[in-house]
Amino acid sequence: EPDGLMQALRQDNWKILRHRADQPWELYNLPEDWKEENNLAAVHPEKVEALARLAKGAHTPMRPQQEPDQTKGKMFR
């Protein structure tokens, strides 16, 4: 399962997204709703399922963040 960060996938006119991995997918038809105000996931569950499969297959986990070694007496930003 993907980490807790936002995911999105676009195919043709459709876009799915979710803000966290534990939240449901949202579905938007971008030419008709470019502001993404009308979530169509309940109307087109088959489209959500197909795009979610693509998103899962394309997902690459993030690498852990690595902090540089801090030299004593030096300030890092």
C-alpha cells in the first residue's frame, strides 16, 4: 500500500486523486470540471476502480529522506 501522501493520476479527460492513502479516491472529468468541484466517484465506480489499479501499478515509494552529516560548529539550512 502506498505511503500516506497524496496521489493523483490522469488519463484522457479523467483524474483521480486522494489526499491520503486511507481516504477514498475522488474522480473528476477535467474538461467539464477544471476546478475539480464535482466528485464523480459515486457515479462512475468502474472508472475509479480502473484508474486506481493503474495508480497502484505506477506507484513508486518515496525514498527515506537523508539528512547530511552536520559538521561540528557549522550551521546548515
